[in-house]
Amino acid sequence: MPVDTGRRVVRYLAALLSGGAAVVYLLIGFEMIRVVDVNPSDMPSMLPFGLAAGGAFLLGAVLLLLFDRRLLWILGGLFQVMAIVMYFAVAPQRDPSFEPWGIGLKVIQAVLLVALAWLALRPSQAGRRVAAIRRIPR
């Protein structure tokens, strides 16, 4: 399989994962999925959280489909690390601390992080051409 075809497959898989995470976050935001055991009258709206997280993951999916830029994949990887760390940092303050939807999202995000790291660490075909041109003696 040519390298760019492999990159495209990884980008599309990562876009699918990011889109799936976006859908779950939006469902949480619209309270179609419940992630904490709190009386609805005591709980603040999940809509701002769901829209922000869902929108960020949707943007990530679109960027993965449209571009192949190392800086984007590094930034996306940092975002995944931040999202995973924040989940575990906030978990003790919630009831339940960990729930199936949250753990499932973290698994998706971990796989997405691996895909983004792979994309960031392996140069694209265009990147190799630029590097080869720079090595040509003048």
C-alpha cells in the first residue's frame, strides 16, 4: 500500500472516531445520554459542555478529512491528552466517578491519539519531497 494511501486510511479512520465522539458529546449535551446520577433539577445544563466538546470533535473530523498537516495532528493530539487527563481529574467529583459512556469516549480518544501521533510522526509524501529537494546540492 503506498504511503499516502495508508495516511489517507489513518486520517479517515481518525475522522470517523472524532465524528463518533462528537455525536456522543452532542447526545450528552442534549441530555439524550445521561452520564451522572443527579436529580435533573439539581444539575446544571449539560448543553454548553456537549456543544463545546461535540463541536471541537466535529471540527477535528472535518480537518482530518480536508487536510494533512503535521501541526494540526500535533495540536489534535495535545487536545486528546488534555481531554483524557481532564476526565480523570474531574471524575472523583462526580457520581458515578466513571461511567460506561465516559470510559468508551476515553477509549475512542486514546485510539484517536495514537492515529494522530502516527500521522504527526510519519512524514507525508509531500513532506518527503520537500526534504529531498532541500538535500539537493546547489
